Amino acid sequence: MDANFKKQFGRRIKELRKLSDLSQEKLAEIAGLSTKTISYIENGKNTVSFNKIPILANALNVPVYKLFISYDFENDTKALDKLLKTANSKEIKVIEKIVQNVLSLKN
């Protein structure tokens, strides 16, 4: 996994944790992870396994896609179009998997 992506993902987790007024300890407890794991994720030092993504989203009380998007695309469709148009094939595959996972949670 790209180191830059891990750092951005970690920053987003930290941002959502703070918005939820949770400490790392409390988030770890809710998610069933260690505090050390949460710290490593937030600092971009740890890769999150695919099956942990919905657990983190649940613990933060947000939809899965919000873990990956810090910009409010709901109110700026041009930005979302730009993101999709500039994504490389690897990024498109990741986006497809995320969308499939989110849609499967609705069933």
C-alpha cells in the first residue's frame, strides 16, 4: 500500500475520531482494537486490513466511504468528477471494491 495513502487515511481516521469526541483508547475499545493499533493507523504506520474498515466506520458512526473522503463531495459534484477522472486504474479498482462493499452493507 502506498505510504502517502496510509498517511492520508490515518489523518482522516484521526479527524473523524476527534469529530466524534473520542480518545484513541475509547475508539480502540469500541472497535475491538488495541490503542497501539489505532495510534499506528493514525500515524500512517499500520496498514488496515479490508475487514477492519467497516468496523472502524461503525466505531466512528460514519458510512464506510467517509473514511476515504474528507472533502464534502455531496455538495460539490465537480470535485468528485475530477477525482474520478484523475484516478489511475489501481485507484479505480479500490473505489469499485469500496462501492461494492458499501452496497453489500445495504442488503
